[in-house]
Amino acid sequence: MKKETDELNEKILESARSEFLAYGYQNASLRRICRAAGLTTGALYKRYESKDSLFTALLEPTLTALDQYGQEQKRRDYAFLEEGHLSDMWAHRLEDLQSLMRILYEHKDIMQLLLFKSQGSSQADFRMRLPHLAADETYRYLELAYKEGKINHLVKHEFLRSCMTAYYTAVFEPLAQDWPQEQALEFCHSIMNLFDWGGLLGF
């Protein structure tokens, strides 16, 4: 029974994926999703209470992958802080950015859906929310480093937010232009040349 339930759920998510990619969140139809998956809307609502909850379930593996990447970066950067080697983080920034780009391309269709076709959903502000969260997390890190005397300059929070927004706009540009992954990875070099984080943050 569990296997049948899992298989049906996979059908629902695959149907939802096709529908949301084709029409975007706002114009997607639960009736079409159900028809393609071979079930009634009533059966769908037993599993997902709304179109938004179905959309969120479809995005969940991608959001989890991004969160795991962020947590790994955070652990490493705080280790550098504890050791007093803050500038060491820049040695791997190109490699880190390319790792992030590979994650984005492993989830390319869903990332494009999330970034450019999620209007009307609870994830509609993701493109703005992510850089703001990254800026807030970075600022907490910088505050701690400043209090511990490991940096002598603290960039203004609003400046950091604006710079982080510009940075993620650049990071997402290959998806906006639908470039192949090889070109996106090459573009990472240009992003690194454009954004001098060491100069901005003072270490």
C-alpha cells in the first residue's frame, strides 16, 4: 500500500512539475495536474491542502540542497573566524561559487520556476529573500569578528544588503538567460572579478 501511495505521489509531483513549468504558479491548474496524474481533485486535496502546498512540496528538495550548501559554508567560515584566519575564506571563493552554480543547474528547471515563475505563491519573494537572508547572516558574522577585534571595519548593514542583492542577481543571471552549465561556470570567473568581497568587508 505504501509503495502504491509513493508511486501516486511521484505521479502527482511529476504532473505538477510539468504544469508549473508550462504555466507558472499563477496560471497552473490543479484540474490539469489531476487529469495528467489520473486522480480526482478530491484525492489530491487529501494529500495537499492547496496549490501552494503542492508547489512547496515540489520545491522542497531544491530548497533543502540550497540550505545544506549554506550550512556547510557557514560552518567553515565560523571555523576560520575561530582560528583567526578570516582571509583564508577567499582562497576557495571561486570553487565555492562554482559548487553553488552546479547545485543550481542540478535543479535547473525548479530553480527557474522558483525564481521567475513563482508569482502568487508563498515563495514569490524568494529572489529577494535569499540575498537578504545571506546579508543578515553575513552581518552577524562580521559583528562578531568586529567585537573580537579580528576586523577593524564594519560595513553598513544596508550597504551589505544592496551588494548581496546585486551579487545574487549576477549569480542567477545564467538561469535567467538559460545558458548551458559550461557557460554558467565560466561566468563565475566574471562574477568573482566584479565583486571584491575582501575589499568591501575589509579583510
